[in-house]
Amino acid sequence: MKVLKFGGTSMGNANALEQVSSIVQKYSKSGEQMLVVCSAMSGITNQLISIGQLAEKGKQHEAMAIFNAIKEKHLASARQLEVIDSFKSCTNELFINLEKLVQGIILIGELSSRSVAYLLSFGERLSTRLLVCYLQRKGLSATQHDSTFIKTKGINYEEDEIDWESTKSLAINALGNNIQENVISVVTGFFGTNPQGHISLLGRGGSDFSGAILSVCLEINTLEIWTDVDGFLSADPRIVEDAQLLDEIGFQEASELCFFGAKVLHPKTIRPVIDNGGQVWIKNTFNVELEGTKIIKEARENKREVISISSKKVGLISLDLFASQSKKKQILSELFQLAQENGVDIDMIAASEAEISFCIEVKHLENKCFLDSLMSICPYYIKEDRSVVCIVSPKEVRGQCGVAGKIFNAIADSGVSIDMYSQNASEIAQLIVINTGDVKKVVKNIHSKLVSRNALLV
Ligand code: ADP
Ligand code: ASP
Ligand code: MG
């Protein structure tokens, strides 16, 4: 049995949905049992965010124009797939509720994070219903499920943590019968419900994680992430046109890359599945003949100098230790305490006698409480518009000389200065902070010098 997760582009229009259905049909014909997890149709989550922002400002006309566009996009696909009647009857109430929600936000002029979570859940509720109508029309036995049985801890509404124990028993209750009777469950990605029963989200791109949660809780060994690229590539293909397909990648290497911006997989996806003895594959919905990339627990021997490169925007903060009365070790301990209290993750840190520099997610630069309290610990400055470039090598790089040197040379050849640098002791990940405007140039250059030439470790 497999969990198949289809992302936004795989659900993007009627043609893509036909493709998804043909993959499901092919598996079904070969006797494979499946559970399907879907994202919203591509672009819908962003449109729902815009609706919320416009409604909060009282811009009724603009908010309703997007609401109508969302409705029309789904109805047009349903018409093309010839499921308009069944789709209308299973989504009538959803559209009424969505409209009521938008009017409610306009009325009170307030958009709480609880409302955002509820609002964004409509994308997945609609896409899964559309797919099920089509699978049923194709003669497949499939039922739609809202993932309210994924239980979260209620820490926040945008990216909540999972209550694994409760989720496990509720998921078995909700989907166990279908598994026994060989009916395909089509489940919404991206959200669950918190202890109060409110919708809470799993973070942007979180449907991958929903797939992982169901794979672990229902003990389904294989998770296939179906997307719009051939697999895990040696760089973001939007930056490096000739990025190479990786047949397999170790989970530690993949985790570093996903954490630092490789959008192809939500960073929380891999670990639970691999820890549970399962496998994660990345496959292309539009190129089904290819095997894709297998993410494995222990990568096989690999002599390449660099496997893959990713990048993500960060906030770079530097504490000026000389301007503070306190000692370095006291400041470090206060910094971590403050970060924890304010829900701020420190992604990268470098400390010397004069300064402590660290990177946080860009969204945390808006956390006024964290920044104000930080100033009371130690004066600091922020470097704006920074990104971290993450360069991952195989474990065989340990103890070898020269790879970091080549990376630095490639950056120097690009005429770019480095703000901050870090390498963990396992030596597999080099993290380099530079100006965001220089990322494309630097990634292309490192890729062409260390990946495209298939440079090998000696
Ligand atoms: P989905 O809608 O299927 O969830 P996403 O847009 O979230 O798809 O992720 C797939 C995209 O990730 C690709 O289209 C590609 O542009 C981007 N991407 C970034 N880094 C990588 C990488 N290293 N390998 C593959 N794709 C990557
Ligand atoms: N639809 C959600 C998003 O756009 C979740 C996902 O696609 O994984 O973030
Ligand atoms: Mg995604």
C-alpha cells in the first residue's frame, strides 16, 4: 500500500487532474492499494490569503472578485471533466460557508490567525472533492475526507505541532474501513484540528507533511510525493536550468536542503517516515515513466564533491558584544531563552569575541516583542535582504581537503562578499549568507564549477 501526495500543480487544472486520475487508475489496475493526499489547486491558497487581507481592509468588491474567480476556476474544471452536477452538489455548502466567512471578516474588519487557518483550508476541501468526483466518474471506488482527524497541539494556527498519539487512533477510525474494503480515501493536505476543534495549519507547503503523517499513523510504508519536476534535483531548476536529477539522496542530506529552501519537499516530511522504517519518493506527475528520486536512510557511497544546492531568505542579526556590559556566555544563554519564549527558531549561528551573528526566518523580523527584548540584552544591528545558500556534499567529504576552498573561490569569482559562514562538524552542509540579490549568480557559479563538471572527491 502507498500514500500518494499530489501537489498544487498536479491539481492545477482539468488536464492535470486527468493525469492524476490516470496514475491512480494505473496503480489500481495493478492491484496496488492507495491513500491519496492532495494540495489545493495551484494558486488557490495564495488567492485565499489575498481574500483575507482585502476583506480585513473592508475591500468587499476586490475580495468578492477573487472569491468568484476561485469558484469559476473549480467549476470550469468540473465542467471540462464532466462532473459538474456531482461537484456542485458536494460543494454547494462549502461555497456558501466560504462566502459567509469573507462577509464576516469584512463586517468586523478583523482577520485573526484562527480565521486565516479556517479560510485557507477551503483550497484543499475543494480540490479533493473535485478529484473524487472525477475518480468516481472513471469508475474508481473513492471517498473524500477532510483531515480534521489530524490532531494538533494548539501551539499556533499557522504551523501547529502534531499530537501523534491522538492522530494515530483517529486516523485509523476515519480511514481504517476504507483500507479494509479497498476504497481509495482522498484526504485534504495542509490542515488538522487543534484541541479546541478549530482548524489549524501545518505551514505553507504542508500537504507533504500531511502525507508523511498518514503514512506513519496508518503504517503505510511508501510515501510518493507527486509534483511537477522529475525528482530531487542538484539545484532549484528555476535558478539552474541544467540542474541534474538525483536517483537517490540520503535523508540527512535531503533534510538540510529542504530546511534551507529546497521547495520540492516540506522540511518536516522526511524524518517521521524514515524513522518509521518507510520510504519517500519524489515523482513527476507529468513524466510518469521516470522513477524519480528515492530518499533513503543511509546514502550509498558517493564521490561527488557537491550533491545539491538550495537557498532561502533569512533575517541576519548581529549582537555587538563590546557594546554590552554582559559576558558572552550570559548573552548566549539569554538569547536562546528569548528565542524559545517568542517561538523564534535560530537557523544558523556564528560567535566570536566581538560579535554573535545569527539567522532567523524572515517572518520573525516582524516579531516586535522578540526584537525589543533582544535590545535589552545587547545592542544589535540587522543586515537586510540576506539569504543563506546551503551547499550539501556526501558524507564521503569528511576529512577531505579543498571542497570548501572551491566553494569560496566560486563565490569570489562571482564578485560576491560573504556576510556569514558556517559548516557543521559532519562537514556535509556549508551555509553561506550573502545578499539576496546575489543568490542566483552564486548558485549558478557553484553549480557549474562543482556539480555540472561532475567533480569527484579524490
Ligand atoms: P507541489 O505543488 O507539487 O507541492 P512545489 O512547488 O511545492 O510543488 O515544489 C516543487 C518545486 O520545487 C519545483 O517546481 C521546483 O521549482 C522547486 N524546487 C526547488 N528546489 C528544488 C530541488 N532541489 N529539486 C527539485 N525541485 C526543486
Ligand atoms: N496549499 C498549501 C500551500 O499552498 C499546502 C500545500 O500546497 O502543500 O501552502
Ligand atoms: Mg509543495
